Amino acid sequence: MKTREIPSAGPWITAKEVRYVQDAVAHGWYQNWSGYLDRFEAAFAKWIGVRFALSTSSCTGALHIAARALDLKPGDEVIAPEATWIATVTSFCHLGARPVFVDVDPETWCLDPRAFERAITPRTKAVIPVDLYGTPSDKDAILRIAAEHGLAVIEDAAPGIGSRYHGRLCGSFGLAGVFSFQGAKPLATGEGGMLVTNDENFYDRCYYYWDHCRDKSEVLYNTDLGFKYKMSNVQAALGLAQLERVDEIIAKRRQIFFWYRERLGGIPGLRMNVEPEGCFCNYYVPTIILEGSFPLAARTLGQRLDAAGIRNRPFFRPLSKLPMFAPVTTPVADRLAETGLNLPCATLLTEDDVDYVSRFVRRELTGQS
Ligand SMILES: Cc1ncc(COP(=O)(O)O)c(C=O)c1O
């Protein structure tokens, strides 16, 4: 029997995006080479509510220049949640810093502020909270603790684009915030990222490392070893069109989550993403946690969905348990990795698609559709 293919992730592209990209390809050269880059960065900074935005070739690149701009030295420590994508810490590790992984909150799945505070040592230089699967991390507590200890906060808002904490957009709270426009994210440029900050000095330092440490007065005079993490004008055209549609894109992502919650939220022993008090979530990745006793584990459910053409992803593995790190005790993150499953979340999913996936999940878990 032919299976129905349900994509795990993917963007929502309209005629507007095609028009902007066509224009960039046809005319975005010579004196216009940076037209869309300038507009994208200015519009992004205005939307987030910060002074500076620097477009990058990926969020990983944005994290690398942020880490470099912090002047991290080998042996310095950065605190990060155990449950996230490895890109959160890779760049810091490449500079010789040591990632110190701490457990996450069982409800929000984001950095647990108490665990963060306990992990601080004299070598700690920064903390990198992550808005996991679109739920804002506890900004107030994290900023307060970081300020008390003189630590830099670099917000990994790759999954938190469009989510709000007490009205303010994620990514605007720390010394810097970083975003991803990789194809699975709500706003996509294929690959791409953005670094935002209100700190002019930090922006200047990031800018310097972003394009081979050029001297301001002479374009081919490099005064240190930097990186090349620039975005292209064509990608920026796509990004600008997506940004101009951000409200409808985020509203659709929320709608997809609500369709799932209506159908699966009532299953005893199953829980899903929460929207903490005072927060607005993009619900970027609808996730189920199988806490009750079910006839199959989350991973097996994922495999069965996949065999039926319903693409899905496991919950993030606990990072410290990967072979290159030393394991730390993080019972919450370990349990989430065992019991969690990310359901398909492509922006173009229809209610009928979500219904189809939900009926499959319900049947596997409860025997009833
Ligand atoms: C939490 C988190 N941080 C960073 C990244 C890196 O983003 P990029 O792929 O644009 O480098 C991702 C990508 O999925 C992510 O999920």
C-alpha cells in the first residue's frame, strides 16, 4: 500500500519570496549588491527591538563570532542546557572553552536557573540559555543570576524566533541573541542566521570577526585571524520576504500545535509543550512526552511513524552523554530524551495532515483512533 508522506519540517514560501529573490538575482549586484542585506538587517533589528543586527551564513556562525568576541580563553567555562542541539556549544568548544552542561526544567525543557546557579565557578564566563522548541527560557531568573556573577548571556534563540517573554521578543534580553534561518525553522533562508545586540562595542567586535578582521581604514589589511560568516544578498531577499510575513507564519505554526493538542492533549500520561505564564510561544516543534505507561516507547513510536511515511524527530539527546564530553547528572534531560518525540511541524501541514498523524499516534498509544 502506498503510504502518505508527511514532511517533518519545511517553510511557507509565497509569491512574495519568489519576487524578492528574483529581483535579488536579477538586480542585486554592482551598486545594489547589499540592498537586501541592509534592509533585512534593519527590519530584523527593528522587529526584535534592538540596535544592531548582523546577518550570518548560519546560527552556528553567529555563535562562533559571539564566542570569539567574548574573548574566551582555553579553560574558560560556559554553561549550557543539557537538552539542545550541539550547535549551541560547538563554537565555544572550538575556542577551547569548556561547556558545563546543566539540567533543564521539567515543564519548559529550558535551562533550569537553579542548576545554572549551582554550576557557576570562578572560571565561568558565559551562559547560553536556549528557547527549546520555541518555549522562552526563564529570562528574569537567568539574567539576574548572570548579572550577580558578572556573566555574559548569549541567548540561543534559534528555536525561539517570534516567541515572547513578558511581551519582549526572545533574543533581545542578553548581551547578544542568535537566530537560525535553516530550512526547518519558521523563517527560512535555506541556511542563514542573525546575531542581534544592543551593545555597540560587542557589535563592532562581532562585525570584525565576521569578515576576516579587516581594519576599518583599509579593506585588505587584516589585523587578526577571523572568520567568514556573511550571508548573501539573495538569501537576505528571501529572509526579508519571510520577515514581512512573520506574523502569519508564526500564527500558522501555533495553529498546527493547537490542532495536535486538541487531538492528543487529552491522552492520560501524555504531555506536550507548555506556554509559561506571561509568555507567547511560537510552538515551533510540537512535542509529546510519554510519561504514562504505554505499550511502546517514544523511539519505537517514532520508528513506526517513519515506516508509515510520517517524518518525525527524537527529542534532543542529553549532550554531556555524547562521546566527546564527560557525562553529568541530568535526570530531567535524560528522561525527556527517552520519553519525548517531535511530531511533524512543516508550516504547510493542513488540519487533515495533523488529523492523520494524530490518529496514527493515538492508535499506537491507546489502541483506539
Ligand atoms: C538550539 C539550536 N541552536 C543552534 C542551531 C544552529 O543553527 P544553524 O543550523 O543555523 O547553524 C540550531 C539549529 O537547529 C538549534 O536548534
